[in-house]
Amino acid sequence: MKTFSATPADIDKKWLLIDAEGVVLGRLASIVAMRLRGKHKATFTPSQDMGDNVIVINAEKIQLTGNKRADKVHYWHTGYPGGIKSRTAGQILEGDHPERLVVKAVQRMLPGGVMSRRQMTNLRVYVGAEHPHEAQKPEVLDVKSMNAKNTRGA
């Protein structure tokens, strides 16, 4: 029996809608990364972009466990001498772009390389419950009901 290797003609992409309200960040990111990569499909082929298109809404209502909201620090460098900067996860969530926390968590769960960068273009993260992709008729993926540990109270 030959090993099946998918071609671009064999790929069937869906649109998924995930509500992030009350969901733990790391658990959401791992589910989204798996869906973007296409590893949930029996026909998974590592060299092809098999994953689905994922829409995440209510990114500002994501939950962090423990003291991560105050203790988890994100660093970046401006490129100038002494230009190291930092923000806590709480500051990012309360800032102008809380969706970036979700995007970075998913990006860091994908392997590095050209394929991962292409798969990240299939992720759309929005603050609030509105999104401009109603025409694609996305299926709702209820992450909260998958596992009781996926949610935390405020």
C-alpha cells in the first residue's frame, strides 16, 4: 500500500469561528495552531498548506491562568543601543491591540519556516464580536465545551 501524499487539488479548506471569551490563552492557541496546520485531518501532508481558515473573536476577553497577567513579560528590541522594551500580558490586553497576544501565542506554537508563515495568513483575530467574514459562512468551533480546563472564570 502506498503512502498518501496530498496535492493542492485534494485540499479542502473550511472556515472556522472561535469565540475566545473566557478561554485560556495557551489552550486556545494550541487548538488554533493544530487547525491552521491541518493536523486534525487524516490526509495531513507536512509539505502542503492543509489547514483551515480560523477566525477568532473577542480576543480582549481571553483568560490567563495564575499570575501570568501581571508576571508574564513580553520583550522586544528597537534596534538601537539600549533599546530593550517590555510589557506585561495585562498591559497588552488593556492596550490598543490585545489581539496581538493571541497572534503571537499561535505563531510560537507553529514550527518556524516558510510554511508556517503562509499558514499564519489563514488566521484572523478580532477584538469584539464583529468580523467581516460572514460571506464565508464559518462553522462555529466551541472550544469551551471541548474540555473543562479550557475555561477560567474572570
